[in-house]
Amino acid sequence: MLPIVEQLEAKRAAARLGGGQKRIDAQHSKGKLTARERIDVLCDEGSFEELDMYVEHNCVDFGMESQKIPGDGVVTGSGTINGRLVYVFSQDFTVFGGSLSERHAQKICKIMDMALKVGAPVIGLNDSGGARIQEGVASLGGYAEVFQRNVLASGVVPQLSLIMGPCAGGAVYSPAMTDFIFMVKDSSYMFVTGPDVVKTVTNEVVTQEELGGAVTHTTKSGVADVAFENDIEALWAARTLIDFLPLSNREEVPERPTADPFDRIEPSLDMLIPANANQPYDMHELIRKTVDEGDFFEMQPAHAGNIIIGFGRVEGRTVGIVANQPMVLAGCLDINSSKKAARFVRFCDAFEIPILTFVDVPGFLPGTAQELNGIIKHGAKLLYAYAEATVPKITVITRKAYGGAYDVMASKHLRGDLNYAWPTAEIAVMGAKGAVEIIFRGKTPEEIAERTAEYEARFANPFVAASKGFIDEVIAPHSTRKRIALGLRKLRGKQLENPWKKHDNIPL
Ligand code: HXC
């Protein structure tokens, strides 16, 4: 090897050591991979090309001029996931705790700009003590530069954040503006202010885990989508997710070969709906039996379980699925489920991913907790998201579709392209008993029972809606996949545009 090339290799090897072997060992002892090891798991073998390996910080305060580490705490570049291009930044906790300096931010911005130009997803592996304290406002400026790009990239290229270490202060806002957030249990945290500040200001005593751990954010707050046991699981899941997504809003959804016949009949679905209308069943069963090979990537499985969201494929092409879940809160829409599904619908619409909606919804959840916390505004988010979406929309009502929730769940009136109902569907303004008690207030229990039976016979079916053209066809449950697959084929050429506007004003 030429000496000059040897020197280059030596320089590279030094840069790859980041903050040194001692700190790498400390990272490993916490069960965490290093920034580069994470990239090796995330990207196809040998595909990652690093940029800006020799960038150093420009801080001269607090003795920083003598502490320079090539790369400055973040590894950036591009690679492939199953052959498809992605841009990646991976913060290196061994270098100043992965803290964000001005130059560190510039490196992230550079790959974000490239991803936007060429149309490829950005994946951020976050493991950082936040703003580089020695740099002060330069670091804050760096964060804002990243935030600005998160917003510009939103809806143009998919953005995925993996939280794999601490993520405090302003550092949480960049991930918050990305499309999906994965966290690692017991080693990742997200909070605006940590437990010590919380104690000082509010006198609350709370652990890091309770305040901003993976379980907290994937169950209670809904800030993050999925929690994983360790770095490797999270990184593999990121690969799986990317496989479902188009690279940008200029590309079509990816297509992968499937051996699953489009017209697979599922006789078991004819028995899915229990005889008793108040008995729950698991909507996952319908989802799994509809998508190719039962492969469903669920988002936010542990938060607002009354609605299910996630990605699957039909005939090899990605679809987004939104489904009421009768097993949780009887499938009612509430604040959390509305917000959860609304953002997902908007993601699908932004990236031209057709939306399948499975409906079994008894209405919005009543109560002061919901009303006083703004169910009107939050429920409107889902209504708004469906109404503005121009992607192919196919809806199947399996059982209840009552009241305002009927309208919201991708109804015909919100430009649903194909609105199907199973014969077990009940499409009405409300359940029979509630309706009769209002219309026939003051009547004897016997009369109420009689009228309820009449109401059920008249309205607890899909045919009133079908007679008005609100339901395009009443389909046999066993043929659901076939009807959806045929529908999606026909809708591939769908063209629909909303009126020109600078941007909309969704209720926030
Ligand atoms: C500079 C930092 C740093 C930071 C950590 N380090 N955070 N250096 N700026 N923000 C350095 C440490 O000095 C240490 O250096 C190394 O990283 C590892 O840190 P440890 O504390 O030893 O690790 P650990 O015990 O695991 O604790 C990790 C931590 C803690 C929880 C992240 O370091 C911490 O609380 N850091 C400060 C967090 C913070 O307040 N950030 C600013 C938030 S405000 P050596 O040389 O010993 O290895 C903010 C505003 C942004 O981000 C606003 C944008 C709008």
C-alpha cells in the first residue's frame, strides 16, 4: 500500500474509534451498540458510505480547542436497506455524550438536504446528551437548523427516529417531528426536562423511566410508536418498516412478490362476528386474514388500543390499515385513538399509500374526561384527515357504524372510493336501545322492548345505507380480501386533487 493510502487508513481507523475504547466499553456495558455498530445492523452489509468523517467542532471555550475528535459525535452518510437508498445519522455517545454541536448539526443537515434532493428516507439513530453545553447558543442554532429540515422534509421523504439513549431538552423535538419513533426499553429516554428539574419545579419525584422511558411513551403518552427490547430488535424493525414505505412522495409504494392469491377465500371470517352484538372479537384477525401472508406491521400497538393502525400489503403493494378494535373500549373513538389514527391517515395520504378502513364503532366515547379535554377538536382531526385524503380509500363495515363515528371512519361522504359492508353491519344514528329510549321516552319497558326489536329489524343492517348508495355493496366476509384486492387494482389510476391552497388548517 502506498504510504499516503496507509496514512488515510490510519486516519480513518482513528476516527472510527470515536471517543476511545474505554468509552466504547462503557457503551457496551450498558447493553448499547456503538453508533457505527448500529449502522452495520441497519444497513445492508457493506453498503454504508460515510461522509464528513473528519469534521471537528469549532468551539474554543472551556478548553475545547484541545479536545477535538474527528466526526464530532455523529456518523452520517447513506446506505441501502434491501437494496433501497436511505440516509442515516447515528449519534456517537462516546464523543462528548453524542451532544449536538454546531458542526454536528451541520453534518446532519447535509445528509437531510441530500435525502430531500434525491428522494430517500432519513433515519436518525439518536443517542445524545442534547445541546453541546460548551457551545451554548451555537448548539441551539444547530438544533433549529435540523428542526427546519424536519419540517421541510415532512411529507416529502419518510423520516424515522430511533431513540437509543438519552434524548433530553430540545433534542426531543427533532424526533417528534419525524413520522415514526422507535424506542429501546431501559436505555432510551425522551423528556423536555429530566427528573431533577421536575423535582425542583413541581416537587414531583419521578424516575427517568416513568417520565420518559420507552414503556411510558409507547403506552401512556403515545409520543413513540413501538418499544423494543434492545438495539438490534429496534434496528431490524426499522429495516422492516422501510420495506413497506415508498422512498419519497415522488415514488410509488414498493412492490414485492407474493405467493398469496389475491382471491384467497377465508371461510372463518363468516364466523368472526359474535351472535351477541355486545360481545367483542379481535379485529387483528380480519386484518391478518386480509393482508398478504398475514404480515402486518402495527404502529402504536400499546397506545389507544381501541384503534389499530399499521402497514400490510395486498398483492405485494403496501396499504395502510386503520381499524376499530371492539376488544378495547368497545372500539369507541376517543381523544387518543382519534389523534393516533389521524396522523397515520395523513402519513399514508402524503406518501400515496392506499388506506383500508375496517369499521366497528359504537360512536365517540362519552364523558367529562373526553369533553373537557377536547374530544371535539381531537375527533375532528380524524374526520379532517380522512376528508382531505386523496389516496384510494376502501372501507369495510363489519358491525357497528353508529352516529358521527360512521361519518368519520372513511364513509362514502368523505370520498370513500369503495364502501363495503358485511351482512352483519349495523349502520344507524345510534344503537337500537338508545334510539328507542329517546324517540319513545316515557313508554313502558314492554313497549320499549317491542320498539327496540322493531328498530333493530328495520335499521340494524347495512341495507338502509345500501339503498341510498352509501354502501357500494354488501359483501360476504369470506371474500373480503378478494374484494379489496380487486378494488385496489381498479383504483391504481385514481386521480383526485384538493383545491389549491397554501396549506390547510387542520384542527390542532
Ligand atoms: C457536552 C456532554 C453533554 C452535553 C454529556 N456530555 N452531555 N458534553 N454537552 N450536553 C458528556 C459528559 O461530559 C461525559 O463526558 C460524556 O458526555 C458522557 O456523559 P455521562 O454523564 O458520563 O454519561 P451518563 O452518566 O450516561 O449520563 C448521560 C446524560 C448526562 C443523562 C445525558 O450526561 C446529562 O445529563 N447530560 C446533560 C444533559 C443536558 O442537560 N443537556 C442539555 C439539554 S438542553 P466524558 O468526557 O466524561 O466522557 C438542550 C437544549 C436544546 O438540549 C434546545 C434546542 C431547542
